[in-house]
Amino acid sequence: MLQVEKLHQYYSGSHILRGLSFEARVGEVTCLLGRNGVGKTTLLKCLMGLLPAKEGSVSWEGRVITHFKPHLRVQAGIAYVPQGREIFPRLSVEENLLMGLSRFSAGQAREVPAFIYELFPVLLEMKQRRGGDLSGGQQQQLAIGRALASQPRLLILDEPTEGIQPSVIKEIGQVIGRLAERGDMAILLVEQFYDFAAELADQYLVMSRGEIVQRGRGADMEADGVRALVAI
């Protein structure tokens, strides 16, 4: 379980995160929704150690990791797919995926896990193509595949549908659903696309002005009026 307790963060004097507390459980998809500028990406960067938390704590599987460097959080089984994908454009698809194995020791397997190609067949077809030659949707699939190569117990996704064509959005949704069904991973999904989130969420959180203002079960999102809260 990921446990976040009273997390605070500031940026240029502005109070960005205001005492956030929530949990994300293994075997569930936790969807974090909110409009632009409410602090969602800042929160994820704090969870990954890319920004230090000013106050509060982050715990993962019973260990306090608040002061862990990013690579130690990866070694602890946390993987992050950032907004904008951030693949290596000059490396091949296969080389990008192999970068996801960096948390394993030299003596362990150095091959792309077969299940990644099963989840994303297009990556197998294009494994010798440069990452920069792929479409936006294919690059998003590559970014998720690279994260999964580390065999995480917690997968963090920052707006995976942004700028992606509908057919690939559907494929990504199916992959997230399959990963959730395995029951061995916690998935924290940050998303603005309400329908995509509502279809996948076991638990939802709504963020506004650096705070969690509403939470509940995914099945209750429509009844709870979440769509109106996140509409642009």
C-alpha cells in the first residue's frame, strides 16, 4: 500500500500541496482527477522523489520513503510514466524497453520481458525502430512498457491519454484493466479524461487547489457528481 500523510509542497512562495493524505492499494486502480494547475504533477514528482516534500510523509509497503532518492524508489518497486512520455528518441524501441531493467543487478536477465510485447504488440513489430519515429500513441505505449519492464508493484501514470488518438486510448485502457486484474500491483492514475478514469477506477480522488476535496469508490463517481467537479 502507498500511504501519503499530510504532504505539503511549495513553489516560488506558493503553497502547491496543502496537507494531502490518501492511500493507494495493491490490486486497485486509484484515479486522481482535477483540473489543470491544481498540483497533480507536483504530487507525483514528490512521490517519486523528484521534488522533496516540505512536510508530511510517504510510505510504501510499510517503509517510510519520504527521503529516498528517485533511484531508491524505483528499486523499491515504484515505476513512473511522466506526462510527455520522455522516451529516448534516438534509441530503438527495444533499447528504450531495456532501460526499464536498470533496477536489476547485472547478473539478472537482460531481455525485454515477453509480457510487454504481449500487452503492446506494436512494440514488437517496431522494436528496431527509433523511439522518435513512433507516433504519439505508440510512444505512450513505449513509455508504459518501459515502466513495466522494471516489474513494479506500484505504477504511476501521469495523464496517459493526453494528445493520444481514441483507438490507442482504448488500447491503453485495456492494458491498465489487465494489469489491475492481475491483483499484484497498485496503479495510481492521474487523468483529466473523466470517462477513461470512470471506467477504470476502483477508488477516486478529486484534487483542487492542492487538496483532496472529494474521494470515494469508482462505481459511485457519476452519482457523486465527479464529472461536474473536473469539467473544464
